[in-house]
Amino acid sequence: MGLTVYYDWKTKIDLPIARRLIAKFRAMAVKLPFDDVSEIYEQDPPQGKSPFVPYDHPFRQGGLYLSRTRADGEREMVDVPALHALFFYVNVEGAESAPIGLASHPPVVLHREDVIERHKDGSESGRQLGQGDPVEFPTRRRGYYSWHSFCKTQYAGNPKLGGEANFLKAHLSLIELLDQIQAAGVKVRIRDDTRYAKHRDVDRLLRSLREWDAVIAKFVGNLGDALGDQSGSLSAPIKDRPDFEHLEAKGIGVLRKIAARQRRRKKDSS
């Protein structure tokens, strides 16, 4: 949980261009004020040969979740693993490491639909009975390299790490890198919890950060109260802040303001 930037792209290129492009992305990144930019890693290189650092970690990078419409009209997500991936990480202290990469995917995957129990009236009980027979799902990724990932930047704002200035370094550096990737000819889609990627107003960005800090502190505080004696086992980055109790107390007022804004928007749209 926390303020996050989600990003993805898809571009029709071959392997040599993909390798040149990922090197270009990294060259852009090292000129930005990240605390760290990793080397480029390559997972499952064709013919086993790579100019980059081999990636043999059990966790596979570059997978996608693509939307599919079932026969009953319901939407579901299909797991599409990467065939081959090129990537590196950028990081600012306190924020999550942001993976930047390019991955190829199979043109078709076999997918098993979840079988959900239905009542006599046709409504779902929500109880999963198992999985059905495999069905072929076309990914529409033949000849493409794609990427989808996210980065939680909120906790870079911890006062111990430099506060809002450090948060801005994390958030703005990532958005600038995504902007530069788009300028290089790759169409980038960004979903930013603060909406900064659209409005580009730093003051609005910081107001949003303060709201997120207060709301999450209130949520974590309430969860700790509910856990009672077990609250000591609750691990949350927001609890590491020296002003956690102040943020928690502020949270209820922020929640009321957010609710009031939502009511106004609903009224205006009706």
C-alpha cells in the first residue's frame, strides 16, 4: 500500500534494436539524479549469448497480465510469462526500485478459466471450484517487446531520508525517465496515483503526498488497534517515520476532506 507510479509500453522491434534501445534507456537514467542505476540484465537470451549481465534469479522478470473476456462475458486476467527480457533498475533511497525493461512474449498461451460456483438464479457465490479445460489465448505480442511495472515512491518522503525533497527526487526522476523513453519513440502509458503525470504541478503533487501519508498512517494505526497485542508484528514503512503519530491524528481530517470532495464531484456530475 502506498502512492505508486504504474507504467507500461509496447513497441514492434527485433532483438538487436531491443538491445540498443535498453542501452539507450540506461544512458538516459544515469544522467538523472537517481541514487543508483543498476547494470543491464538479460534473462533467457536467444542462443544463450548476451552482451549484458546474465539474469538467473528464480523470480522471472517481464511477465504481463492481459485482459480476457470469458464465454460468460466476465473479464479476467491472463498471466503471460516473458520469453526473453532485458532490464535494469533505478532507485532513490526509500522508494522501491523501479524496473525498466523490454520483454518478448509468446503469441499464444494456454489459459485455464477459474470455475466459480453459481446459484440457481445465475449469480455467483464467489466460491472457486477449480479450473476448467485449457483454452488458447492470443496475446497479440508477436514481433513486439513490451513492459509493465510499477514503483512505490511515497516512502522516499520519510523525514529520516530527506523528507519531501527526497520524495520529489524519486518521483520526478522516474517521471522524467518515462518522458524521455516516450520521446525516444516508445509510446508510454503512465498511471500515477497523484496524477502528477498529467497535471505536472509540483505543489499539487506535494499536497497529494501529504494526504497519502496521513491516510495510510491512519489506516495502519487503525489496523494496529484492531490487532491489539499482535500489533507489534505489523510491519509498515509509514511506522518508521518519526512523525507517525502526528500523521495518524491528521488522517481523520484528511479522510473527511476526501469524502467531501467526492460528494461534490458526484453532485456536479448528476
